[in-house]
Amino acid sequence: MQAAPTPPPVIDVDGLEVRYGEVMAVKGVSFSVGHGELVTLLGPSGCGKTTTLRAIAGLEKPSGGSIALGGTPVYSAPLRRNVPTEKRGVSMVFQSYAIWPHMSVFENVAYGLRVRRLPKAEIAREVARALALVQMQAYADRPATRLSGGQQQRVAVARAIAFSPDVVLFDEPLSNLDAKLRAEMRVELRELQRQLSFSAVYVTHDQEEALAISDRVIVMNGGRIEQIGTPQDIYDRPCSRFVADFVGSANLVAGQVRPGPVTDGTVLFVTASGLELRVTATAPPTGTENTAALRASYINLAPINLATGNAPAGARNVAQGRIQRRLFHGDFNEYVVAWPPGQLIVRRPPTEVLAEGEAVAIWFDPGHCVLLGDPPHP
């Protein structure tokens, strides 16, 4: 029996380029989004993530490459095709929410349905459904000018999902909210996306937000993609110094790989201070790698007796250091530790309290220390 053909990606971006005069804002970006998948474009300001999102929506005209939605090209440089925004069938939630102040909540959500000339009864039904999904049904008649920031954000999302699109694009939708509401709303958005099973591309510069809500994360820098992977992959196995430094808190340790076989996926890495470490190699070393990334939350500390040490039996990558600073962050203590390669940032649970000036044993698993190179760029 012949296997059923694999359905095309809901979103397929291939070799996308966007140019502003002499400036290339997006440089050959390629990725796809499957059915019901939420993919986040993560990176600093000016890296090309919002420009890529706007090109998918049809709000920016690319200068090269192609974009297909549901297997149908909506932009193609070779085919000279550029489908207008209103015919692409995607919804977008903007950073500014773009709520019309002269309309009520109901009228804001109904607007897109009226543009599609749906019957009045169907509009009323779909608006009620969308408002119920974002817990705003009690505010249907309220003027938009009397909404809080969080309520405006919910209305913007309701408007985006009212006509049941296959694709919803989010352009930093939570950046204008306070920290507590932002954390609550990202959980609500993720649950809503899973409940309705639409495909989504989500743009943010907030790495915590990206790791929390995404099926996959695309890290961008300078108009290019640095790495694509699951949140866990991006965090545990960064492929470059940029990714390690931008996503999460990482210590970048300088040194050199000592020639020899890769054993259990690890290699011997000698720091500039002479300290020998076993580190993970995600690819066979080329000999040019000179940095290892060590996540602050994966490092163990314990008080020591300077004569005997205090790392547990079988611990690997053991060293000694001294606490220089302790910073209390509520959910964790952050320690600045002096150790042979220099300065080390360590995050430990708030129950583990060490005094400034205290001598400590340091140890960590080789799986949490990753050898870094930089991905080749054309």
C-alpha cells in the first residue's frame, strides 16, 4: 500500500531576501512551519526578524527568494509573483495592538468579518466565540478607549482569530505589558494556539518568552539565521558564541581543543589558564574552536576545605574558586565566582546560600559545557 504524500508546510520561506536601498536587511533566510506549530523568530533589534514576519504577511516586498502558504506561492522572485496582503489569508497581531479607538470591542473584532461580507448572524456568532476564547465576552460593548493594555491585547488576538485563519503572525505582542501580565499572557496565547491548532510565527527579542512558548526557535543575527532548534536544543546545544551569549546566561571560556579522539561525544579542552575540562562536541572539532560555553544554571558549588576539597565522588570538571559576589534574584541566587580561567557566573536555588569570600568547590557535567565554533555565512 502506497504511503500518503507528506502535506506541504503551512509556511515555507526559502532564500528570502529583503533589501532597503543598499542595506540587505534579510539575507537568504529559509525555514518552514508545520501545521499547528508555533515557531519563534528571536534576536536583537535590527536582526531582521520583524522584516521577515512582515514579508510573510505581504507588508514588505522582498527582493529575492520565495514564500509559500499552504503549498501556494504568495511571493516568488523567479515567478515574479507577489500576492497582496488581503489575499494571503493570514492574521497579524501587532506590537501596538492597532485597536480602533472609535469602535467598541465588538466592532473591533467584527471588522475583518464585515470586510469579508459575512452574514450578520455569522458575524455575531464568530465575534462571541472569539471574545469567549480570550475571556472578553463581558466587554463586548465597552469603548476601546476604556480598555487596559492587557484588555487591548486580548481584543487584538480575538480580532486575529475571529475568521479562523490557518496562520497567525505575532509581532512582539506582549512587549508593552508589565512583567507579571506578560508572563500570564504568554501562557494564555500558547494555550489558545494549541486549542485552535493554527500555525504561528512569533517575533520577540525576549529569550525567556521564546523558550517558554515555542515548538521551535529560530535565532537571527545580522539578517541571517544563526540556529534553528527546539528551545531545549537552543539552550543546551548552542552552535555559536552569539547564540550561547544571547539565549540564556552562559559563561564563555577561552581555550583550545587538545588533539585526540572524541570520546562519548566529548573532547579535552584546555583553558588559557591551563585548567583541563571535558566538553561536549556537537560536531567533529576542526581545531579552530577556541571557546566553550557553560550555562550558569548547570554549575554546582559547595563550600570546601582547601586541603581536601568537597566535590562529590565521581564529579567531573572539578575546580576550586572563591565567591566574590552574591546577588539575590528571588527565584535564584546568582554568584560571581573567581576561578582559574577568570570570572564565573553561577545560578543556584535560593536555598543554597554561600557567603561572599567563601572558598568553594566547582564542578559540572561535560554535557553542560559545549564546544563552540561559528556557523559559516555566505
